[in-house]
Amino acid sequence: MKSERPTRTLFVLCLLSGSCALAYEVLYMRLLTSLMGDMFYVHAALLSTFLLGIGIGALIAHRVFRKLAHLEILTGLYAMSIPFFAELLVDLPLINTISQSSNLTIFVTALLLLIPSLCIGASIPLFSAYIKEQTPDRLSFRRVYQVYNLGALSSILIVEFFLVRAIGLQASFFVLGGINVFNGIVLLFKSLTPDHPLNQARHRFSKNIFLALFLASTASAIFQMFFLNLCSHILYPHRENFAIGLFVILLGIFLGSWIVPKLKIRFETCIVGMSLSLGLIFSTFSFTTELHHAIFKSLPDVMWVDVGEKLLTSSFFGLIPMFFFGGLLPAILSREGKVEEEAGSLLFVSGLANAFGYLLYVLFLHELLPNPILLYGVGILGILAFVVGLGKSKLKPKHAVALVLSLLSLLLMHQQWNDNFFYVSARAHRIERDIPVRTFKGGPNSATLVDAPRSSYVTFNGHISINVHEKGKINTPEVLVGIIPALFSPSQKKAAVIGLGTGITAGTVSRIFNQTDVIEINEAFLQMLPVLSYANFNLNKNPNAKLHYGDGRSYITGKQDYYDAIINTPPPPSYYSASKLYSVDYYKKIVKALKPEGVFGTWISLSEMSSKGMEVILNGLHRHFSTCALHFLSSAYYMLTCGNHSLEEKPFHELSIDPMVVKTLEKAFPGLVLDEVFSDIKLIDNIFDRFTPVEHDIHSDNYPILEFMRTKFLYKKFQDADIFLSPRYDFQIDPLRQHETYGQDRKRRMAKVYRILDRNYFKKFFAKKFPELTPVSPFKNILKH
């Protein structure tokens, strides 16, 4: 009888190998989105490459039977080297070409991940074969599949919420790579590699089984991409949601691989269970989402409480369908012969179908189909796989009942689903049902225009963005963001705006500068642009503006002394693809792309970044800019304009600016002199004269600390103190300007400016001094008389 020690050692190594395998997806996702941009295309390419590579690796595993140790070492060494290779690529102009094409993004992602995915793919079949050699009388694949998935499951959240936040991205690659290298060394020196596989017959699977597995795996892959998209919508699109969604997917697969064999659930039952559960679960989507918002709002603002609630909400939507998918392979492989070949062929079919389903969703299905039709199609694919899996077997009464119930549940889901609700799900509880909602789609992304009676605003990928207008008045701060950098720029020849959104800021800039490059990573906003032409000064028809679809950071890579001004208007850094647009690595590229007298403008917001986050942004800017002026836009919403020279602000009237923009400002500030308006909203000439940076609090690609400073400004009453008014920072800002010698009339006009921009700010600083400017309601007038 053989010793159990080698078997136990192999299971430990299998657990460690699994803990690295899919944790790499979290790390590679972070690395590649910093390198190439749009997260969801990279997500799809990453998942597709991993699954396809794993499938191919599994298929050829029996041909490299004795090479598992070498494959583990190669996986580890590749992981250790990839961050350094990425650093070589990040400054190449070629990156801009890649990021502007979804096909090139997918191709390059696949190219970079091909080697590790092939190596990882051979792991499960070879571990199964090695353990089979030690225990020939027991089924090895099921146990290995469970242990491997358990390792993967246990590491996902550890890597996301501990490792990256404690030691950074590069060191995390070294830790995981070191585990793989350790595995390989143990396999070599412990002599755990058999000389040859057991001489057993290979069990052949019918074509029906392979076809049914392909259909079911395709359905599962489409659902997984929809599920990850759903997580970004209802949980807010933070980068950590990828790890949370992936954890739920793996938890379902692990539970399915563990419970299905124990309960002896058949392959056909697993398939129909996927379709039945989809219909039942998503029939309750609106109710469950509203319940999530209500619970989340009432929870204490503690990270682990938030993460736990996110896990529960996402598990409700994804766990049961993934449970049934996780049980498919163990249900098929209920007996074993040449396990490395049998498991390899099944994993290949499953991996191929998964890759196909991921790309199908991202490149076609999301843009072409409403979500209820998409989910309905996933359910029908499952039912088709069920019928194919039966083969020549007769349809039993219980099978017929299961089919009918699945169809009824899908019809119920289709009837209950509100697709507009999905695309504004982060704010759906605040929207009346009859308010017009228009959704635009571009690839895997979306942008939604909500036309309320008195205002209009946009959301994107479930994230609340900005108002377009309120009571007929165009969003004034967005116009100011486009003008302020021009006041400091000696020349108005060429500008770049990173981020399109409503187009208000970009449209303003394009009416000042001779040429304006506008770079937007969400194609849906490009589709929405003509609809908002009344607010963005007809940006889509402006010959001075060039619209570019791609990643803003990649776009400016390689440009030297090119722009007079670059204006940063992306979402806050907690939003997954925007984090890198606040890093010191990005600011370094900005400095290179600017002309010597050029300026860089970026908005900052207390409610979306927190005081600590704004401090971190200032720390990063201070590394690359010597001067930074601060302007007030609205309550806790500011504009920073930076340069490496003394900033001299010209009067507004000296700008050569389109009359449309001037009329918009005159409407926003009736009766006020615009030169004085811009003078009034400037708070500090150079913020670095009053700010001492903290060198260790730096946001970088390797350590993106701004992502981890999450706030609940959309749910809870905001309590953080304004960094620029807090005694702790001592910026010495006095909105009343009591140290200046302006007369009372001039200060009264200044008070009007602040009342227009933000009533709360006006009440805090000006209302007592100028009570005649405080609006009085008709009801109070009645009481007064």
C-alpha cells in the first residue's frame, strides 16, 4: 500500500497552485487596465484568454505529463517579470494605437496572457493524474477540481483587499510568482512526478455531451459577463467589484463541484437548474436592488461591512446559476480512466465555449440586445443544452416539468424586468417611473440620459455623473472648468480634454482654442453627444474639435511639448478605469505633453474623493508641478490649474471666445461683470505656498491608494470637513476676503456670485453679512405681514 504523504503533499501543492491561478486575474486586470485603458474590454479579453488558454493547456496536458514542475516555475517567473515588461510598454506611443481599438486591445491582452494561461491550464489534469497514480482506486478529478477551486476562491479577496493594499501591485506579483516557483521546486525535489501515466483505458464521451457542455458553457460565460456588468451597476463601479464578482463566480463553481457529486445530481439537472434559477432570481431584480440600497444606506461606514453586504447582494444574483455550472464537469466525469486526457478534453470544450461567450457578450450582445432578451437567450441556451444532453434518451415526465417551469420562469423574468431601471440602478430608487430615460450603448459600456421635469442628468455604467441642466440653466461649473485653464495659458492654439461626458467642458474648450482633442473611453458618450448639443455648444459639429475614442492616458503618451492646456474631466478615482488619471505616473506624462508654458487643469470634489483623497491628489501634483491655482466651482467642488512656471491669469474679456459661451455665462450670472466673477472664484494663487506634501501618501499605478478611500456620499449625509476650510490644513482661505480693500458694493456682488454657484456656501459665509441677498419664500412673506 502506498504512503498517503505524497498524496497529501500533492493536494497542498494543488491548493497553492489554485490560489495563484485566478488571483493572477485580479493582478493582471489591474496591470492591463493601467496599461491599455477600458476595463471591460480588458476584462473580457483577460477572462477569454485565461479560459481558452486553460482549455488548450488542459487539452495538451497529457503530452507534457512530466513537466508540471517546470510549468509551475515558468508561471511564477513570468508573473515576476511582467510588471517590468509593462513598464517598458507604458511609455511607447504604440499603446495609444492599441487602446483606440477594441480588437487590438483584446489581441494584445491575449498575447500577454497566453503563456501563463497555457501553463495554468495543464495544472488540473496533471495534478489529477499524479494523484490518480498514488490512489488508483479513487476518483481524483473531482477532488482536485474542488481543492483547486477552493484555493482560487480563498485567494481572490485576500489579494484584492489585503495584498495589493499592503505591499502594492508589483510585490503582489512577486508573492504569487514565488508560490508557483516554490511549487515547482517541491515537485522536482520531492520526486512527486510519476514516470508515466497509469495504463488505463480512456473513456470516450458522446458528441452530444460535448455539444451540450459547449452550449451550457457559452450560456454560463454570457451570464458571467452580464453578472460582472451588473455588479458595476448596482454596487457602484469600483475596481474591487471585479474581485467581488469573481469571488461569487468561483464560490458557485466550488460549491457545485463539491455538492453535485455528493448528491449525485445528474448533468441534465445541472443544465436545467441554470435556466430555472435565472428566471426566478431576475424576476425580483427591481425589488432586490431597492432592498440593497435601503440596507446599504443604513449600514455603518466600515469597509468590511460594506464588502460583506456587496457579497450578499451579488451572491443573490450570481451564486445559484454558477453553482449549477460548477457541477457540470464533476457530473460528467463520474468515472475515470486516463484522467489527464478525459479532464483535458472536457476543460478544453468548456474553456473554448467560455472564451466564445465572453467575447460574444462584449463585442455584440450587450450593444445589440436589451438585457431581458439577453437573459432570456442565456436561459434558452441552457434549455437547448438540456435537450442535446439527453441525446437518444426519452424525455421523462420530470424532464418535461423542468422544461416547462424553466420557460415559465424566464417569461416571468421578461415580464417583470425594467431595462431602464438596470441602467440607472444606482439611483433608481430616486427616479419616478414615468420619467423619460434614454440609454446609449457602445460595446460593453453604457450612458444614460435622465430627463426629469426640472433637470436633466447622465449616468454611465450605473454611475451617477453630472447634471446637464437645472431649471433650463446649463451646468455652470462645467463651463467654468473649460474656461479657467485658458485664462492661465499664454497661447490658445491646442488643447486636450480627457473625458467627454456631457461634452459641456469639452465644448467650452473647443470654442476658445484653435484645436481641441477630446478623448473618451466610453463609446456610448460619443453616441449621446448630438442629443446634448444644446448644452455643449454643438461640439459634434465644431470643426475645431476632434473626437477620439480611446484611453486618455494612452493618447497623450509619446506627445512632447504638444499642448497649451490639458483639462482632466474623468470620473472620480474610485471609478475603476479613472484611477490611473490621478496617479503620479499620469502626471509625469502630462508634463511631457505640455508646452513649457502650458497648464494642466483638473477638478477635485470633497464628496467624491474625501479630504484625505484630495490631499493625496495634491501630494501627487506637487511632485510634477511647482504652481497650482485653486478656484471655487460649487460647494466642495474645486478646480486646480497647475504649471511649472508662474501662473498669470488674464482677464476674461481678453479671451477670444465664442459668443455662445459668453451668453451662457451672462445668463448664469445676470447683472454681473464676468471679469469680476472669475476674480471672485479664485481662492489661492498657488496652493503649494500653503501646503506641505506628505511624500509617502502618493497615488501610483503600483499602489493606487485613492481607490481604497471610498465614501458613501450618494447614500449617507456627508460629514467630512472641507480640506480647504479646515484648520487642520491651514490654507487660510477667507471667502469674504476681509483682508482686501474692496468696497461694500464689490463684496455684495461677490456674495451674489457665491449665491449663484452654491446656496449652502453663500449661507455659511455671506448670508449674515448680506441678508438682503438671502431669498425669502412667499410663505415667509405672508407670515411677515
